[in-house]
Amino acid sequence: MPPRKKATSDAPAAPTRRSTRGAATAAAAPVPNKRPHESDAEDDADDAPVANAKPASKKTKTKAGDVATAGASSSKATKKKTTKKDAPAAGDDDEEADPKPTSKKVKAAAKPVSKMAAAVQDDEDDEDKEDPKMITVIKRGAAPVDPPCGKTTTHQVYATDTEVYDAMLNQTDVSGNANKNKFYVIQLLHTIGNKEGGCLLHTRWGRVGDIGQQQAKGPFPTSTAINEFKKQFKAKAGVNWEDRRGMVPKKGKYTFLERDYNDDEDEEQEKKKKKKDDDDDGAPVPPSSLADEVQDLCKLLFSTSLMDAHLSSMNYDAKKLPLGKLAKSTILGGFAALKSLAEVINDPSGLTATGHGGHRAACEHFSSAYYSIIPHDFGRNRPLVIDNATTLKRELDLVDALGDMEVASKLLKSTIHTDASGNPVNPIDANFRSLGLTSMAPVARSSQEFTNLEKYVHETHGSTHHIRVKVQNIYKVERAGETEAWKKAGYDALPDGDRMLLWHGSRTTNFAGILKQGLRIAPPEAPVSGYMFGKGVYFADMMSKSANYCYAHLSNNTGLLLLCEVAAKPFYELKGSAYDADQQCKKAQKLATKGIGRTAPTEWKDAGRALNNPELVGCDMPAGPGKDLNLGHDVYLQYNEYIVYDPSQIRLKYLLMVNM
């Protein structure tokens, strides 16, 4: 359950707390903040037509060296005069003229480039916007070929033992009246199985969210192609190709988005998988060995359509940087940009703000940097400047959620659908196996355990939370390694009552990551001000408090809630927010911070006896509903919050699937 910002009440309509595991705020798409007089024409790279490049939508036959384009069947049919209105703004970078090899040897090897490929203006979106399309990525070699180029079945990305010549660049600029939000793709492509036969230089550019336009130059001899790739990269990014990792983005230049290729299958694995798929084509899928309730859960955990819905609600553009390709450095870079924004927002006259021209200019600068690292699709609207705590929190939740969804995406891609003997396995079973759980089993509805857990749900429904919750399934869960870490830290020796069975809520799309890796603490790169009581894992003793962070409306009204055994006492108690609560708690030699709420359960009982679960004997759970404690106006929270700062203090015990 997410950390809360300081507030006078816990109004359910706009939860601001976040889980360290990504209970991201699914606010409605931000209202465009484009000024009435602004238009995309202010950045001609977003609107002006291009004479020599075309929208990348359909494959068009071209001669070697021509532009690999999409659209009309002839350039004559689509060619449009460039008027004064359409002319690019001064300073817009154009597609470089076709490389002109200087040596006779190179001239002989390189095929001539047609006029269509000459001097194409880049950083442009096609004037005629296209509807977004699902793109199938086919990977051969080290990286997938850019799908819109139309060469996914004939070419592959050129790679050596140390380099993959594939670059995704992004640039956002919201300073002043600017409205730039664009991408640039650069790849070297060679025909499959003919690595030394020369390479094409493929480029594609446009506004984030659009397919954009593209150009192909060459083929060139490999050494020439590499030089042209590096030349193009430096022209767009402002740094040498060799210096791209850890680069500091330059004003007016693109940011390199590092992508993770390590999870891709090598060619041999891919061939084996393809052969197996071909052999099994048309064969019946083996029945699942899992209980029906567990099958239902797995379908929810690994639903790519739900991942798309949740990401779309946060404006993330998964087409430009797909889940499964996110490098850890990209996520940390997003956190770092938000950390700088937090410094500006919290101290408008501080060094970070004044060093970048003041509060507004600094917010625009770091917002541009953040959107350049974490691509957002705002359509033609001007990207929202992150200049307040609410907007900052929403973006912080997005970056946090990306980490968990990334885990689910990689599990889907890496799952092996055969057993140790090579026999086919039901895909649902294979996905479940990838979670690496020690155990998961549905709790029988007729049991005392189910009845009392359902009672815990209904009795801890806060009066200010206007949601209806119906329990569908309850699962008993054990994660590998949690008990060992718990015992190693000595939490099994805590006195009775110092352990508590508490709620934690998050998006359904985060739970594959949670079950695989556990509940985690935000990294050092994340801004501390995004967490009401410091960077930790947040829990509640009121179910509806946690349910607010499930965003079930994006998952077909289905939410997931955890009940965790938490080593919680003794508490470090606070009535209001303290971003350094983790340090204060540690200094006071307490196990957890308790944010005191005005409404809380007043009676507690032994969870082990109530649930007939020997493992939970000595662990407390509420024995009745929450009551108004009449604590006065100096208590900011409506409900209690419990925060721990060490993941070894947590053991997952139950997972509840609820309808809400």
C-alpha cells in the first residue's frame, strides 16, 4: 500500500499513498496544458510535411538504396509542395544527406541512392496522423528489427561481440512554449545470413505515439555503414556512440534509451522453440494441473491487455520502450529525474531551482529530461509540466509500477512450455511455475480460515471508502526465501503480539513482480519526498485503505490484496508526515513506523487461532471494526499506516482476489 503525502483527511476519492511496489495513481489523463495560442507548428518537427520521406505504415517496394517508406504506391501521388507555412523552423535538424563515400573502393561497393532518399527533414511527424497499430516484433540476432521498416523477415540488426547497432532516442522539451515530444530510431540492417554483404542505415522519426516517417540509405560496406551509424547518432544525441551509456542529455539533443537485450533468446534457443512450436502446431494443449482458482489468478497476473490498460492510463508509451526491453538504468534514470523535480518542488528557491533559472524553468527542464527517459504519449497535446507534488507522485508511481510489470513481461517471454522430459506443459502452468513460489493453494470456502478472513475484509471497511468489495477467492501463499530471511533476522523470536497480519494493496499488473521478487524498498534514486513516512513498505489494518490502490476499474473490476505477517512492534509513532521517518525509526530502535489514524480497530485477537493456522499463532489481527478514536485535529491520517524498512520483516501469507 502506497506512502501517503501529508493531508488533512484520507478522502478515498484521491488516494495519495503508494506502495513501494507500485500502487500507482491511476488518475485520469492529464488535462492538456497547451496554451490557446500554441500549436505543434511551433516545433515544425511535429507537423511539417516531408518531401522525401513518407509515413511508416505499409511496406513499399523500393530499389536498393531507396527510402523504405510506407503509404501511397508512388512518390508522385503523395508528394506535396512545401509552402512557407510548412517550412521547418530555423534550427530544426534535417535528415543528413546521403553518405558520399570518398574512396573509389567504397564508391564501387555502395549502390547509388535515389533522389527519394536525399536530404530528408527529420524529427517530423507525418501531417496525416495515423491510428495506433499493434506491432509484432520479430527478433533475429541480438535485437529486433524496427517493425515499420518492412524488413523483419529479410534482415536483422548488425551486431558484433561487443556492440548492437540499434539506437532508440527520445527528446521532450516543454520549456517556454515548446511542445516537443519526439523519437528517433537508428539501426544498421543486413540481410539474414549475409553479415558481410553490406548494411542499410535505417532511420525512423516522429512524435511519440505515432509511427512517424522513415528512411533507408545504402547498402554500404560494413565499415562505412558503422561510420555512418555513429555519425548519425552523434548528430542526434550530441555524444559519441561509445559514450552513450550514462550520457548527460544535452539541450536540443536526443536522449539515448538503453534497452535490455539480455533476456532475449539466443538463436539456438529460438530455433529449438520454433521447431517445437512447429512440431506441436495443431496439437491439443495439455490440461492444467492447477486448481481452477489458481488458473484464474494466473490469467489475471499475466494478462498483457491489462498491462496495456494500466500503462495507457498513466500515458506511458510502451511502443517506444516495450516492457521486456526496459533496462534497469532507464528506470533508475527516471527516478533520478523525479528526484531533481522533487528538490525543485519542495524548495522553489533552493540551489537546484535557482541553478536552472528558477522554479518554473527548473520544472520545465527536469520534466523534459524525465519524459525523454520515460516515453509518454500525450498525442498532440503539450506534455504536462511536473510542477506540483500530486503530478510528481503520479509519475513516481508509474516508474515504480514499471519495475513490477517489467518482471511479468520478462517472465512471459522466458517461460519454457515443456517439462524436464521435453513434454508440452499447459501455458498457464508454465507461467505459474515461473513465479518460483514455494506454495500456493486456494483456501476452501467452507473453512474457518476463509470465513474469518472474509470477516476481516468486511469489518475493516472504512466508512469514508465508498466501494463495495466481494471476496472471490483466497489463496494461501509462501514465497521462497522469505521464511529463511525472517528467521535469520530473528523475527521468529518476537514476543506474541509484536507480529501483525496487515493489508497491502497494489495494481493487479504489479503482482507477478511482487510474487516473484517480494515487496521491495524504493531505490536511492527515488525522491524521498514521494513517501509520507520515508522509503519503506506500507501496510494498513483497514482493508478499504489498501483497496484504494488496486485500481480495479482497469482490471475488469477485479483487485488483488495481500495479507502479510509483519514484524511491526515496537512502533515509532507519528501523527503527521516525516520524510525521514525511516531514519528516526532506526535511531529510536523501533521496528516500524506507525502513522496514527483517527479511525482504527480497538480490539485485537490471535490470527493463528482465529484462522486455524498454526504458523500465525502469536500474530495479531483486528477483532472488530474500526472506531473513531477522537484524537483531535493534530492527527492528519484518517486510518493507521504501518511502515517497515527491511523486506525481511515481511512474510506473504494470503492473497485475496476481490470484486470491487
